[in-house]
Amino acid sequence: MITIKQVEAFYWVAKLGTVQRAASKLHVTQSAATKRLQELERISAAPLFDSSGRKAALTPKGQELLELCENFLAATARLEEVKASAKHVARVLHIGITELVALTWFPSLVRRLKGVYPQVTLQPDVDLSASLRDKVLDGRLDLAVLPEAYIAPAMASVRLQSVQFGWICPSGAFDGKAVVSLQDLAALPLIEQDAGSGLTALCETLFAQAGIQPQRVSGSNSLVALAGLVEAGMGASCVPLHLFEQEIRQKRLQHVRTDPPAPGITYFAAFLKQHQAALGYAVADIARQCCDFGTRHRQARTDRAPAADAG
């Protein structure tokens, strides 16, 4: 008889590529995961993996079984949700967020989740969008808040909110009433986050479509640090303007209107379709209710230290 443990071992080896990663995901020893996999292969009476390569590759029989296992695990998860509400299950929820989420509505999400799921412990991971996507796909995160462009086919997603970004530059760099071309803006070095940032990717596309190759400076993965570098006169940067309204009012930074305008990003709560999808949808719905990128979580304005990683 096939057991759920055997199915889970096979599923995660197929998804993560190695027995070691699957064992880590399932919190069992590598030998235990290997044993479960071997038991399932004996029952199947056919090899499930092609062992010729370093990374586990499915045989045609293994691919057929994977589709059945995905449906089985999804159904099992739904049954577990019916049998015992997640409110009463003690567990750790690994959630990935960008710096923008951490600086705005994440405290509201934490409070709401604690009220609905008092037995759930949140483990946040603040990182760039590309890295958060990979962690969800690898099973290291249960859910992540991601820009639309980073939603993979294996993920389910719930739309949250769109954010309009804007360009900031050192005070007095341009006529404050003028609409500036991207060519004129590119006269200043562009201070940006690393390539794993969804915002950096959008800005790169914006300039490429205009046929412009600006001087790019990898300043920091922190939005707060980017604004600090702009204020110091190092160049221009694209940021969510509402985070820096005070600095703009005080003329420490200048908001530059451009044609075409700065990009916008639509964010989603994303999670694997076949892994605890019921809980994923429940948490995503709470995130949708809490999501408010226009409200900054206030902190001491004298603290200009970079946050962890941004998005």
C-alpha cells in the first residue's frame, strides 16, 4: 500500500531535484527519504528517476506518477483543512517580503495573522523579488509577496495592490515644474538595486525601449539607502514616492516628473499550487485585506541605516 510519506518524498525529490533537499523540506534524514522513495519504486514496479545525471530527472513513468501525486497531495491538504482548522495547528509560516512591504503594511499583516491564527509563528524573509521567487519554488518559503512578473507557472497567486513609483534626484537638479525626458534624466547616474530587483528590471526595460544606455550605479538593495545616496548628490533613483514625502517637502530630495513616467508594479501573494494551497489562499486573503502601500510604518527618522533587502 502506498503511504502519504512515500508520496511526499517522491513529490519533493521531483520538485527540488535531490533527495537531500527533499529530506530537509520534510524534516527527515536523507536515509529515511531514500527508503521511502525506494519503497514507492518497488510498488510502482518501474524506475521513477533517471539516475544517469547528477540531478534527479523523472522517467516517463515518474512524470505520470508526479501528476497523480500532485492531485493527491492537493486533495489531502483540502481534507486536512476541513478536518482541523489551521487556527489550531501550531506551525511556522515562512513568508517572503520585499523591503517595501516591510516598511509599509507588514506590521498590520502580523497583527491580523496573530489574531486569526494564534498558533502560527511567522518567520519573515526580507529579500529581492527574484530570490523570494526561487525560495518559494524550492519550498523554502510558504508564501511570498511578489511583483506580477515574478509569478511562476507552478504558483497560485492572489492580487494585492499596485504601486506607482517616481524618480527622485538631488534638490535643484532640474526645473521643479518641468517634465523631463528620459534622455535628460540619464545625464545623472542612475542609482539602483541589484539585478534581482523587480524595480531594477522595469527601469532597465524602460530605458532600453527608449534606446538610452544610462550610467548605472549599484547603490544598495535598500530603498532608504538609495534615497540617502540621492540626497548626497550621487545621482537619481526610482523609488515609491510616498516613502519619502517628508524629504521631498523639506527639499532634501526633488521629485522629477518624466515622459514616459516612472514604472508601476502590481504585487501578488504567491505560493506553490500543490503545497498547503488552502492555507496559502487563507493567508493571501488576509494579506489582501491588510495591503496598503500608501501607509508607512513609522520609525525614527534619524535612523538612516539600510534595511535588509528590498524588492
